[in-house]
Amino acid sequence: MVKMVLVYLNKAAIFIFFINFANKSTSNYIMQTSKYLLATDRDAQWGLTISTVGIEDIKPMESYPTKGHADGYYFDVHKGRTLDEYQLLYQPEGEGVFQSDHIKETPIKPGDIFLLFPGEWHTYHPIQEKGWKSYWIGFKGKNINDRVNAGFLSPEKHVGFSNEIIALYEEAMRIAQEEAAYSQQTLAGIVNHLIGLMYSLERNMILNKDSKHVDIINKARLKIRESLEGNLTIQEIAQELGISYSSFRKLFKEHTGFAPALYQQTLKLQRAKELLSTTDESIKEIAYRLNFESPDYFSSKFKSQTGMKPSDFRNMTR
């Protein structure tokens, strides 16, 4: 059974995800392995830079925090600290406690992962009798700020867990230690993967609570894809699946982000691109083959999506 608790304070402060799951086996590290990284102004233009990656294994009764942290990162657990970056920390083993300006002491359980926001005082440490294994990665940039502002990391979100998380942290550690040219961009990709993975898992955990709905949407998507050159309507698909059109439309958009008619039309236009690029069929033939109302209507929709006429797209791709 997965337990999830989410605490949100404010956008300028700290956002904590706690995900509880059964312990997983992880690679063994001696005490602490960390890497602090530099980023150029050019790296910052990428939209996301990474400042630190680390892994630590604190055995029961060992002292904490570990030594070897750079200035601004090491902290006295009684005094705490305030960061000027985001940090995503994951504890697959052991237990600890967390505290900040706006939250009283909160337990950290095996499998918890939490995201620290810049500008919020906080402190945390393992329970001495338990110890813990901890992974972290620190980052900043416009990309993550935009996601926060867009509400992807917002108070109503809960985040699930995937076995991929440990592998991503360990890959980040490997890349950081090698410090090859342009490693900042590779590490930014890993952070994007971690954040995207958590968001996707959270959304799917919510949607998958009703397996019947998932089955309806999967069948509907298959029917739409298989009938791109047919005349099957969205209303007919809803009827075949035994659901009212209004309920089907709402459910479909919740699962896919598209209204079903727009989903169908977008796939038809993708198919049109293939036909324009690989066949000698006229634009009129393609329009009717894909069951558009008229060649003019097809051309209008095609230009709206691609920014060019079907004839111009054909000339460009040949």
C-alpha cells in the first residue's frame, strides 16, 4: 500500500512531497559522495542548471550532517539553513525528521521524496537509531520556475513512486563525477525526467483509481486511430462504449488533455502529412480520404496547425 502526504506552504517557500513505499535495494555508498558543479551564463540560457548531486548512507548512530559539503550547503541541524535553489531529496531507506519556518517537526519515512523551494528556512536529519540513505540533486532556472507558476507543482498534487527514480539519481551522480563537456545539459535532462516522472505518476494514480474509465479511454483512442480514414464519429464511439457523449467528452479530456474531436482531427492531420510526403494523391483526394468536409476546410485546418498550406508542406518535404 502506498501512502502519500503532501504539504505546501507558499510558492516562495517550500513544497514537500512525501511518498511512502516498501524499501528497495540500492547500490552501496560509503557515507557520502557528492559533487558540486559550476554553470556558465550560457548554461543558464538552457533554462535549468544543476549545482549539486549527492548520495549519502548514514548508518545508525553515525554523526550527521556528513562532512565535505560546500559553503552554503553544510548546516547545523539545530540552526538549519536557507537555500537559493530547489533541491529534490529522496530517502529510500531509514527514517528522519523535517522542520521549517512554517511546519512543525514532521517524520520522514522510508521512500519519502521531498522538494525544497528556495528562500525557506528548513532543517532535517536522520533518526540516530535508524540512519538513512539519501539522494539529492540541486537545481535552478526558468524551466522549473515556469512549472511552479503554471501550477504543475501545486497544493492539490500528490506524487507516486517509480523504481526509475533511484536509477536517475545514480545516473546523475555518474555524469556529475565525470564532468564531461556539456554535462549541465545532460543533467538538466535528468532533472526534467525526474519532475516529469513524478507529475505523470501522480496524475495516473488519480486517473487509474477507476479502471473502468481507463478501459473506456484506451478503447476510444484505439477506435479513433483505426478509423482515421473512415467516417466513424465521436458520438458513435461514445454510443458504442455505452456512455453519453457529454460524459465521454469530459472523461476523454481528463485522461488525454484533448477534447475527443480535437484528438481525432490532430491525428487526421498527422496522417495527412504522411500522405502529402509519401504519395502523389492530390490535396482534394487526401481531404476526402480523411473525411474532411471539403478540400478548403482541410486546407484551413492544416494551415492552422502547421502554419503552411498543404501544397507548401508537400513542396518542402520532397
